[in-house]
Amino acid sequence: MEFEEASLLQKVCALYNQISSLASLEPSKNVDTLFTQLVLTCSPPAPGLDIASLSQQLQAMRAHLIRLCAKAEALLELHFSSILASSFDNPISNLSIFPYYSNYLKLSLLEFDILRSHCRHVPATVAFLGSGPLPLSSIVMASIHLKGTIFHNFDIDPAANTMASQLVCSDPDLSQRMIFHTTDVMEVTKGLKDYEVVFLAALVGLEEEEKGRVLRHLGKHMAAGAYLMLRSAHGARAFLYPVVDICNVEASGFEILSVFHPTDEVINSVVIARKKLVFDRNSIEDEDEDDDEDDEKRGILVNTSSILLPEKCSGFNGFSPMIEEQLS
């Protein structure tokens, strides 16, 4: 292992030891400082780091760290959703108080540009699975990019949906276009065929097996030709968020269109896939019976060589350099 990778792992492990020993992950100066240090440590590109080849001990540490990050993120969203709802008459106009709001703006712009390059019309209805108490992704997408689209937000936690509803209820537009459903996505079957685009939150399915079950469920029940937008992680950022296994996506009845790995402050990678028009349902395990310069400014771009893409994604603005890869 190269010195740089060894040094990176040492820093991540040290931060993990401190974070895992915290009595609480609720927002505080100490918690915020530790997670900021973790993000800054994991954000720079680490081309020599192979997450899959890490020792069993490091893999276990990474899995637990992702769960700690997920818990801290959920508590942070709860904290700011409560502040927004209780302190402002119009919470939607004050979303910038959330410390990572600018990151959501950039991530949503990236996702919109990727979707627009493949989908030639504005979708009438989309679903966001795992919206949470502060559904910034769907709010930003609905209020800035997809202004006529109906957003169906799904979360298993009724308290999260109640808080999210309170944020949009005072907005005359979003209150009519943002619908919240309290249910486990694994229990949504026929309804999934109503959506032209499905966004899957990064933290829905933290383990590979969990994510695989969700993907197979979506592959079974989404409409043929519908788009699936996934959030993944690349390099050392895989210590912060789960990595989507492309093979699992394809085996679930989807074709991968593109994968983008930002190298700026946007942490999540973005995968766009499309439900195959014709595929063998028996191949999916049932879970229930019934321009080049511009490219260099955006992040890392991965295209599949085996698929004829409708159009190579281009014209994204405000993103840092990309490295191009090919999927085998």
C-alpha cells in the first residue's frame, strides 16, 4: 500500500475511534468538528485506494462508520428541520441556514443536468425514496429545476414526514406538488409504475445486501423505460456513504447510462440507469411472493462502452475536474 493511502487510512481510523466513542451524535461543536474533519479527510481523490481490497477489520470499521455518519446526518436534519419550522413563517425561503445547503444546490443541479441529457421531456411525476425530515433534494429539484413536476416523497418514519410536510405547507406552490407517503419502499409495488423517474437516497440500504434487495424490488415494480437516479460514493468517500454495485443494478433489470464522480465538495457520486424495456423477470430474485474541456471541469465521468447513450452528458457548469473511466 502506498504511503498516501496508508496515511489516509490512519487518519480515518483515528477519527472513527473518536466518533464511535461519542456519547451522542446530536449536533454540537465537538460532533460538527469531528465530522467536518472526516469529510475533509475523505474528500480528496484517492486513485490508489481500493475499498474492496481492505482487510476484514477495516471493512467492518467502514460499515460501522457509514452507519454513524447516517445517524449523525439524520440528527442534523431533524435539528434544522425543527428550527426552520418553528422560527420562520416561510421555511423554504430560509433553507440556507442548513450548513450544507450549497452542496445540495450543486448536487441537485448535477442530477438535473444528467437526467436532462437522457430524458427528453420534463417528467410529470417523480418519486424520492428516503426523503427524511428535511427533504432538501426534492425541495431544491422541485423549486428550481422541475417546476411543474409532482414529487412523491417516501419515508418509513411518520415523524420525519410530519416535519417535512410542515416545511412546505406554507409555500403555495410546493404544498401542492410535494406529497409525502409514510411507508417502507419494499411495500410499494404497483404504485412504482406511476413514476417516470425514481430517486433513491444514498442512505436507503446501507449494506450491499440491503441495497441489493431494494434494487431488485425497484427492478421488479418500476415501469419499463423509467429512470432510476442513484447516489453512490467513490474512493475514500466510500467511508462516508455506501457504494452502489453497478453489477447489482444491471442484474436488477436496469441498463447503466452514466456514472459521475464529483471531485469537489459534492460528496455523492450519481448513477443514472433506465429500466429495461424487456428483461427476464426470473433473473431477479423475488423479495415477496405476489465537449472535452467542459468535461474536465465537472468530476469523474464513467460511461459504459456496451450501451449506445442517447447523448453524452455535457454542459454541466460549476463542477471540478473529471477523470474518465470505462466500465467493463
